[in-house]
Amino acid sequence: MYLNRIISLGLLFALPLTAAAQQSSSSSSSSQAPPDSTSQPAQPGPLRLGGVERAGSGIQLEPSESLFDIGAAMNACGYDADLANSSPVRQKVRDDLNSVLQDSAEARDARDKVCAYIAAHDLGDSTRNLSQFVSLGIYLNPPPALTPITDLTELPPDAAQVVEILPLLRTFAETTQLHLIWVRHRPEYEELIARIHDPLTKAILDSNIYLHQPVSSYDGRRFLVFMEPMFAPAAVNARVYGLDYVVAFSPTQGAEVRLDDVRHMYLHYLVEPMIYARPQSIDRLTPLLKTVQDAPLEFIYKNDMVALTTECMIKAIEARVMDVGFPKPKKPSQVKQRSEMEKYEADLADYERRAEIVRQRLVDRDMRLGYVLTDYLYGKLAQLEHTNEALKDSIGEIVYGMDVQHQVSVAKNIQFFPEGTREFVGRTPVRQPKGLDLAEIKLMKGDRAGADEMAQKALAVNPNDPQAHYLKARIAVLDGNPDDALDEFNQVLKLSKDPRTLAWTHIYLGRMYDTQREPDRARAINEYKAALAVRDARPDTKLAAEAGLKKPFTAPKREHATSDDEDNEPIDPTGRKEKEAYRPKQ
């Protein structure tokens, strides 16, 4: 039996330390003054995301005192999102903090400095605001150190942009005696984890059983689940850090969890290795990327066929295993009359018909969102259910057996939704283009004048709009005005906080220095290195910067050049041809 290959429920998740054990392990260092450095890990050794050692079980459910400190600080600074629906322990911690703050001017001063920093790094979106601090909290050593577990250059981009909060956070934790508050409420954390453990375990096991994927012992990859009630229950943050797949969530007042979001991330953990192990098979699907350019998808799904295929497979699996909203009829344990079996079979057929309507409705929605292979993969999964074959053994055949031209034809006839849905795995939700987004679309279509006009209007409203300067800089490059482009790019470096924008600005500058009439290779190399130091998470950024370090950038020549000046003109260093040239072979 396949179930015999699955480890016991009690061993699926690593159990957290008891409050007494945690207090004992921390008490020896709690009296020490916290270090001031934010650039060096406080403790050498293996990577400890959220304080969890890289060893033992590959799937772990844990609390994290580092995330607790981040959450407590945000709550002290007015983070009230979904407070009424949160676990009661959140309000208890807030009450304890308010009591300390009321009695200590030093604690209030430390809080005010943390709050000023958080306010200064407001990204204008509550989800992104929380996300950057959650990323940082996952990458911290436990208190009192609260230092990065790795070098600053290895931090995720969103965490790196708020890392300077750490000295302020350490002072806040020390002056409010935050560790004592953590210890006081640790039993409530353990009680919540105990209540969450079984439904979360069932969701994990059901996914493995459906895919015929055994839950193996630790193999270098980890699926880490962090529970932190100080965040809003509606806010689920998911990240992929190398070999670690991380979910941070908060339970509701009734200790309920958004299991669908956790399962979605776990399916990434299961499915991505299967897809990424077959890049050559996926390459033949590349024509499908042209069909989704107008879909409300994120950048990566419009430009990376492996990522799009992976997400479509996950969508198809979710449709196959979804709760359709009504119970499946139970087979009679003892059949006394033939009519009982006939009634069961009729009820089962009716259930399957009604369930298929519900599932297909979800598939149709995903197709209109741009996940154009979902319907095809949904059908293939249905066939696997009848053969009892594992997905990992059949996925190559599924891809090779696809009629790509037929799928392209299907995709071309889809009427996409104008706006996408929330994708929480380390990405910003898709939103309908407006303002400068429309200007970007105009630029992509070659309407430089229209894009420039919209950028000028944005700057008239806000002269310090980094996106408008970024747009004008690229227009200047396309128009052959390097001096104007240089001025605009320098404005972007002064004003922007977005890692991707900053990284590509350095890349553009490097390419300009490489392609000017008297190339300045030294300055170009410095710009490419600066682009890598920003640590944008997208692969095209890294590949473009690394290519610039290896050899000088050469602008593509026009097919019908009329002069040497035209040949040497830096033609759109951000264009698709250059990006395709640097796209990594999967």
C-alpha cells in the first residue's frame, strides 16, 4: 500500500520547544547587551531561517521569536490590521507592551524611533509593507542578537531594504523586556500550534497522497511553516529562499488557518523540482508565452515558460482536490439489497457530475487569468487518477505528448480578465495598469512621445517620482540623448527604493559606459557590480549584470544601417533582444 510509505502523522512536523526549554536555552544570553552590528551574523554555523537549524525533518511547523519581535514592534506602531479576527494572544501581547510603555519613557523613546523607521519605509501597500519585515524576521538570529543569519549581500531584496531597523529593534526589545513577554505567552503559542497541527498535517498528507509522493526524510530541501499571531490572519507570506520554502501565517480567533494558501506553497515545494528537472521538455512550449502577453499575469509568467508551466500544474492540482461544497456519498459498508448499491452508484454519478461542474468553473477562471495550460493539465491529472501513476513518473510524457500548436490556438481564443488575482509567493499582486503603468505600455508599443507626455505629467504633480524619471531615462536612451539619460538615471538612484528599478538602472548605466564613443570600461564594471549588490530577485537582472562583467555590452546593429554612427548607437539596452540574449538556458 502507498500509505505505508508515508511517515507517521506525529513525525511529519518537528514539534516546537516547550516554554521551559526555550526559556532555559535563552536565559544564559538574555542578560548580555545586544550587538550593534547589522552586517555580521551573530552565530556562525548553518543557515537558521527563523531560528530553525538546517537539519532534521524536511517539513517543520514552528514559532519564531524573531518574527514575534518584528510583529510586536509593528503592533506597537499602530499595525491593527484584522485585529478583531486575530487570536486573543495578539491583544494580550499588545496589552503587556502598552503597560511597559506607559511606565517607561526609555521604552517609549525606543518605540518612537522604530515607528519612525517603519513609517519612512511605507511602500504604499499594506501587503508589501508587512512582507518586507516578515522577510527580514525570517532571516534573523533569535533575540537578543537579532542579527542577520547571513551576509547582507545574501539577504532577500525586500529584507535588505529594511535591515537598518535592526539596531532600533534590539533597543526596543531590550527596553520593553520583550523576551519576558514572549516567554509569558509561549504556552499559548504552543496551544495554537497543537490545534493547527492536525488540519495542517492532513492538508500536507492529502497532497502527497494525491501525487503519489512519499514524505521523505530531510534531503537538503525544507518546507518551513512559521505561525505568528501578531500578524493579520488574512496576511499569508510565502517565500522561496534557495532550497527552503517558507510560509508565515497567523491563525484566526478560532485558531483557523488559510490552509489553501499553505497547500499552494507546499505544491510549489513538491512540483517545482519535477518541472525544473525537465527544462528541455518545457522549451518546446515557448510559443505559448506570446499568447499570454495581454493576460493579467506577473512578469515572470509572461517570460519564463518553466514558471508558467509550474503554476498551471499547481492550479490544475488544486482544481482536482478542491472542496466542491457538498459531501461525496459514502459507499454502504454492508449491502443487503441490490437496490442499495444501485442507489449509491446513482448518487456517486450525480456527485461526480455536479463536482465536475464546480471544478471546471475554477479551471475556466484560471485559464482566463492567463494560466493557459491549466485545462490541459487538469485533464491529464484526471487520467492519472485512473492509472494510479505518480506525477513525477508521468510528467515528461505529459509535456512531450502535448500538441503545442493546438494549445496555442486554444490560448489565442481566451478572453482574459482585465485584472489578476493575488499571488502571494514572494510577488506583488497584479493590478490593473494605470498612470505610469499605461506609460510603460505605450513605451513597449513604441509610442515614445505618448510615454514621455505621461511621464512629464507625473513629474508636474510630483517632481520626485522615481518611476517617471526611470521612464524618461529609457526614452532618452532610445532617442539617442545620453546626457539626458544619464541625468534621469542619476535621479532614479537618488529617489527610488525599488530593488529591481535600482538594479536595472545600474545595468543601463553600465551599458551606456560600454557603448559610448570612448568606452569607460572601469565605470561600466562598477555599475554592473552595483546592480548585483542591489540583489533584485529576478534572474534576468542577475544574468544581465553578470554578462556585463564578463565582456563589454555591444548594442545590436540595425539590419539596414546607413552610417557608423547608427551602428554604434546604443539601441534600447533594455529591449527584448538583449534580455533574450541573456536569458539563462534552463
